Amino acid sequence: MKKLIEWGVALVGVLFSGWAFAGNAAPLGLELGVVSYAQVKQQLGSKTVLSAAGTNQYSGGRMLQSDGAGLEIEGLSEITFIFDRTDKLAAVLMKMPKGDGMGDLESSNFKRTLNTLAAKYTLDEKRVPFVGDAYAKLHQGDAIIELSAPHMGFGMELRYFTTSFDKAFRQQSSNERAAKARRQAGAL
């Protein structure tokens, strides 16, 4: 009986520690910040056509793009994999339809996708108005997950990215806004 209790406690400890120290988000089983460019090509190259898409201006790393065919995500029309300078996966961007054609956001692909994400990751923010832009932000480990659906569009975007990618994006965007403001002030 003592061995059975010890085994049960050990099993619970292993399961709980795995949950408590979960890694980063892993869309399509590809953990952000861990998986390399070569691993993405190896794991997905036989399922979908991946093509080189240049260098990302925020991460300085290479990009791969696909139409998503063969990845078993309903409605996926485009997927982009962004890597950092060390060839580690820094972001995954997906485009898909937000609705079911009925105009009801509550029963839409947005809502189903959000429910799926909320079951896997920690929900930080959610805005799903009756009319207007829908948005949700979640996280796991060093990864941020954003789901957004503009009110006036038919599509939605699902974005997974590391906090370092987010920081680089925000910094460069801020620098670009400041430079634009300086140019405009100089022109006036």
C-alpha cells in the first residue's frame, strides 16, 4: 500500500510540475523560441508547401510562408513562420475567416477558436462586443497569443509570438512613429 501511495504522489507531482512549468505556446506542435527553421521545414514540409518569404524587419530572421493547405486547420488561408537571428521560431501568423457567414460572432469561427485557445492557454484579455472589433490576448510561458477580428472584415488573424519579438516590434513601431512625427513637424 505504501508503494502505491508513493507511486500516486510521484505521478501527481510529475503531472502537476509539467503543468506548472509548461513551455511556450506551440502552434502546430512547434514551440516558440525552441524550434528551429530546419525543424519547421522538416516537420511541415511534407504536409504543406513552404516558401521562403524574405527577412522579417522586426526579428531580423528568415520567414517561411504557406497557404496552409494540408495543415488541418479549417479555413486557414495563409500562415507565416517568422524566425529570429538565431533561426529559432519567434512568431506564427495565421489568417482565416472569422464568421460562419451568418453574421453571428457568438457562434462564429472567432468564438470557437477563442474557446479552443482559452482551454490551452491563460486568457489575459477578451473583447467580443456585439458590434465592433473582437480581440483576445492569451499567454503561455514566454509566448503571447493574440486573436483579432476587425468588425468590417471577413477575416481574422491568430498571432503567436515571443515576448522578445513583441518588444522588438513595439520598439521599432515607436521609433517609426517618432520619425514620422519629426518629418511632419519639419514639413510644417
